[in-house]
Amino acid sequence: MIVVTGATGNVGRPLVQALAAAGLDVTAVSRNAPADRFAGAGPSVRHHSADLARPGSLRPALDGADALFLHDTGAGAQLLDVPEILGVARAAGVGRIVLLSSQGVATRPESASHGGVGRSLEEAVRQSGAHWTILRPGGFASNAYAWAESVRVHRTVAAPFGDVGHPVVDPADIAEVAAAALHEDGHAGNTYELTGPALSTPRQRARNLAEVLGEPITFVEQSRDEARAQMLQFMPEAVVGTTLAILGEPTPAEQRVSLTAEQLLGRPARTFTEWAGRNIGAFK
Ligand SMILES: NC(=O)c1ccc[n+]([C@@H]2O[C@H](COP(=O)([O-])OP(=O)(O)OC[C@H]3O[C@@H](n4cnc5c(N)ncnc54)[C@H](OP(=O)(O)O)[C@@H]3O)[C@@H](O)[C@H]2O)c1
């Protein structure tokens, strides 16, 4: 049985589906049960409500598990006692752990939010005694959900650094790589950097959304201060600072297309337009 934390998230949900489709038993963990309780994924999936901030609440989910997909909680990750979570997992017999980390661990080592917290999560997993695989994705295509309401209501996208490109990665590709690492051999001890297949800018992604929607979308370039004020509504200040630096002044490594997903999946990584095509309902 495989335990997937963050199971209702952008990576977790397609991961649960991929594992169920491969005929594996899955325990899907999040604090809140999804409305559909993964009904479409079939009888091999059960949901368990647990809070990663309370490692003991994971114990019933991990009982009898072979493998764990560990998703940090993003901006709240510094509050997690990861060695404690891993201790609960190892005591339950988990022998394989796949960690959803971030490219920022390598590219922003000086940043406490991206480099520091992420590095300590990775180190705890490497020291856990389990077979581990670490996934370091760049920015997600699904970050475009932040534009959903303004596209629905005003057919407008407002974003900073409109002409700065990043090779955004489709969370479904991260999920497919995670599924392979969780139940196939040959991935232990590897750290995989995952990106999309090409650079795209916010302005181009807004255009891609308009093409998929079949209606024009106006792109409005925000100033750095406007973007900062908006991000501060849902991110801590330290995370906002590093996120703006990544968006506005990416390092060469943050703009480099990684071929790892293509090599592991045996097909090109999915484009932003493919992500938009599957998720356009949120923008209508
Ligand atoms: N977005 C990016 O560009 C990017 C880039 C690199 C790496 N990452 C990493 O990828 C991860 C996924 O990001 P995302 O924004 O796509 O996440 P997301 O889809 O918003 O997923 C969040 C998931 O985690 C669960 N969750 C949150 N806090 C929890 C807690 N305390 N205990 C148990 N479950 C909890 C949520 O369900 P409940 O709320 O019901 O618990 C949900 O299932 C993040 O941790 C981030 O560090 C993201």
C-alpha cells in the first residue's frame, strides 16, 4: 500500500489516480476529505484525514504501508517536524519515500524559505534509512490558477515580469514521475530536477489560455510592488521575496529545460497549453 500526502493537491490528485490505475492500493491523506472522496479512482483508494503538523495523526494511515509520498506544505513547511513524520513512517515499516521538494533548494541556497527549509527536509529524508527519491520541480503550470477568477470575471491576467520565461512544469508529469519512483525499482538515491519542455513567459501563458478558451484575454503587467502586495495576502514575507526574485531575475539554472521528465517518462514533458486544455473549466 502506498500513502500519498497532499492527496487533494495539484500533484497529489493525479498521483493517486496514476497509482490506482496501476492497480495499487492507495491511502490518500489530506486534512480535509475531498468532496468526491476519489470516487472516480476506484475501490483501491481510501481517504484518511491527517495533519502533517501532527505526525501522530498519520499513524493509522501508515500502518501496513510500503511507500510514502511526502509533500511538504509549501509556505508552512518550516512548521513540520519532518524527522518525527519520518520516524512514524519508518516505525510503520515504510521502506520507500519520495519527497516533493523544490528546485529552489539548489538554485536559492541563500534563501531561508526556499533553500534552508527545503534542504533540511531533503536531509531528513536522506537520513531516514528508507530508499529515497527526491523530486525538485521548478514552477508549476498550475500556479496559473491564481489567474482563474480574473479570467472568469474580467477576461484579464495580471502578473509581474510579463516577458521573463520559465519552463513551468505540469504537476501531472511530476505525479507520473512520483508514481514510478514509488512502485518501480531503479529510482532510489536519485534527485530529479523536473521542468516543462520549453520556456514560456506569463504573457505567452495568458495567450495560451485565451487560445484554449477561444476568447481574448487582456494581459496587464503588474509592478513588482503590486505583485508583492497581492502575494502577501497568502504567502509569508520571506517566501514572497524569494518568489519575486525567481520570477523576475531567474538564475540560468531556473531557466534551463531539464530533460529528466522526458527521459523517465519516455515522452516529452507536457506543455503549458496541455495543462490549460485539461483545466480550462476553472477559467470559464
Ligand atoms: N507551486 C509551485 O510552483 C511549486 C514549485 C516547486 C515546489 N512546489 C512544492 O509543491 C508542493 C505542492 O504545491 P501546490 O501549491 O501545488 O500544493 P497544493 O496543490 O495546494 O496541495 C496542497 C495539498 O496538501 C494538503 N495539505 C496542506 N497542508 C497540510 C497539512 N498540514 N497536513 C496534511 N495535508 C496538508 C492539502 O489538503 P488539505 O488542505 O485538505 O490538508 C492539499 O492536498 C508545495 O509543498 C511546494 O513546496 C511547488
